[in-house]
Amino acid sequence: MDVSSAIPTFVNMFVILILSKEYLKLLKDYKARHFNIGQVAPDFDLFFEDKLKKKKGKLA
């Protein structure tokens, strides 16, 4: 295995493991909204801007 391809591969795998919890939340929400499987969580914010509006913060 070439080192120049091994390092990015392991970094990508590490990031995927870190983000898997957020990905599963998004997947569950997508199924609920588009396929009517489960319930749509009313407090689930899809976008960062929605979270800021709740905190009454500014974007930039």
C-alpha cells in the first residue's frame, strides 16, 4: 500500500466514524419527511441557520 493513498484513506475513515451519529440522525429525518417512515421531530434543525434563529444569533 502506498503511503500517499493510505493517509487520506485513514483520515476519511476517521471522519466518517466521527460524523456517523449526525448522518444517522439526518437519514432518520429524511425517511420520516419523504417516505412517511417514523415521525418528524419538530425540534430537528436541518440547517445551521435554523439553529441560529432559535438562539437569535447572527450569521456573520
